[in-house]
Amino acid sequence: MSDTNRQISQVVRTMFQDSNGNLWFGTQNGAFKLESDSLIHIDKINSESGKGVTIKDIIEGIDGKIWLGHTDGVSSVDGEIVTNYYESDGLISNDVWSIAADKKGNIWIGSIDGVCVFNGHEFTNFILPEGKVDSTRGISSRKMVHSIFEDSNGTLWFSSNAGLFSYACDSLINVSKKAGIQTNFVNEVFEDKNGGLWVSAKNGLYNLTGNKAENITKVKIETGKGIGSLAEDKDGNIWFVADQHFLYTYNGEKIIEHKKTKNNKSPVVFKIFKDSDNRLWFVGFGGAYRLENVRFVNVTKNGPW
């Protein structure tokens, strides 16, 4: 069993690697940055009342600033300078779930109350259709936006409780309606190395080709609370989480469950992440783990890095 006191955090919500190769971990105890094998806590990311936050998403802007979405707003890290932004600064909601940076330098923020965009000076609300409340989640709303992603063509994708939307050339398209995604609840869009798009949703994992979405998990696995995080390994297999507890791979032909055993445990996975060395990380409830030779290695405050 892993020692909880040695974990980066008992709950690691997300991770990210910046353009300098530094790894960032977003946790229920704030943000940590790995520099030269030293794990540093970013102390100045706080709520407006000065309390600590839970980090839910991390990205890098085109200017090299790191942006973090959390339970009490958004924060930017520019070297040693940390700037916190709240509703009082024009942010749409302090309850932020997703964040993205586009190629024009804008920062897009998804929250429990919809989307806004920051141009470096001010926040502007971006209107998406309202959806439904997901009764199977502890926190949900009609305007919830789980993920915002810009693909290699510069199209923005919004995964929300009203379905999946794309935005390009000032045109917002309801992709769920157009492509046949049969659920209101969409979690994430992922782009593989060949430019193929994958969509994790409440009722399955979809492969999005042109105007058609194919549910590749339909009747093959139980999705329960839905498909979660997605990643691609060095061999081109798509890894995904189903029903919060089960790990699968898809090689283009078949779905294979990656079974956990007593001697080979992983966390309850919130995020699957591939680093620049093509290593797969699995972070969630229980800490951070890395897959090495089909075994999960627990990565603690002291590594192994």
C-alpha cells in the first residue's frame, strides 16, 4: 500500500507539461511544479479570501504564461509572478472546470455557469446553449462546461451539458446534433497524432469523422457514469477511463480492459496524460502513477521522475 503522506496529494486532478519540459500537477492541495527533480508548491494561488484551492485544469498560453483553472477562479503563473482572477475581476464564475489557450493568445474559461474568454485585459462572456443537469454527478448545472480544446486546425471544441459544440470563423455549431451524439453530457474531445478526433461522453466513446460520430463502445462495455479522460500511447492505442474506475485501450479494432490487480494498482483516474517522453501518467484519487512495462509505478513527492 502507498503511504498517503508521501503522495504529491491524495487527490491529483490533472497534470500538464509546459514548453520547457516542466511537469505541473493540479491537486486538491493546489499546484505543484517539477523543476530539476524538485517538486515546488506554487504558494500564491489562493481564493479571494486567501484560502487554498483545488486545481482542475492547467494550460500554457502562447506567451509562455501558465494558466490554472480552480475552485475559486483562475490564476496565471509568469515566472515568480502569480496573478489571481475572480468574479470581482469579471470572471463568469469562480467555480472553474476547464481552461484553454487559443493560437490568437486568448484564454478560454469553462465554468459551472458557462464560458468566458480573456484577451489579456478583460473577460467577455461567450454564450453557449443551456443543457441539462446531470443527476449522477455531485456537482452539475445546465451551463456546465467540462472541457475546452483547440485542435490543430484552430477549431475550438466545447464539451458541455448541452452536448458538443465547435467554434471556428465566428460560427458555433452543435456537433452533437449534426453528428448524432446521443447524449447531452459530453466530457472531453481528444485529437490523436493523425488528427483524428475522439469524444468521451456519458453514453460512450465516439470517433468523430466528418459529420458522423461512431460510438465504438456501444454494447461492448458498461459506461455507467460515462467515459472520462482520453490519451494516446506511443503505439497509437487510445486509452480511456470508463465509469470512473475501469481502464481500457482501443487499437482501432478491439477494446481491451487493463485489469488492476492486488499487486498492480492505479488510482481512481481523473486524468490520463502522455508526457514528451511518451510516458503515460494516471493521476486521480490515490495520487500519481506512471505506466512502466505494464506496471503502475506510484510517483510520490520524491519521484521516481
